[in-house]
Amino acid sequence: MVLRLEGTPAKGEGPWAVVAEGDRVLWQGEVLGLKEVRVRTAGQGVLVLAFLNDLYAPPEDRNLFLRGLKVR
């Protein structure tokens, strides 16, 4: 699976994202600008994309966007 993510920073830090399948973490990291994340799933369990450090402190706003998803 390929996820196209985009992140905007706030307070000098980009969004932190985690991709997990069930209780197994497939990928985690900071997303600054556009990032393509490739993961291999087992096809069992719930697949989750979590955004762990949201922040809104005007005029700054940390965001994570899912721009695309390909499943093969």
C-alpha cells in the first residue's frame, strides 16, 4: 500500500503520523511537505493512520493531509 501524505509544521515541528495494522506498527515518522509512505500489510485486522500531535496556536496550525492512497 502507498499513502501520499502532506504535513504542515507548527512550533518548529511537523505532524507525527503512525500507520498500524491491528497492534503492529508498519511505519511512523514526521511528515514535512509531501511524503510517500509504502507499507506491506498482512491483510488482517484494521488498518489505521493516526495523527498524534495536532496543534492549533494561531497563526500556526499543524496539519496532516492524506492526499492519495493506492492498494495493490
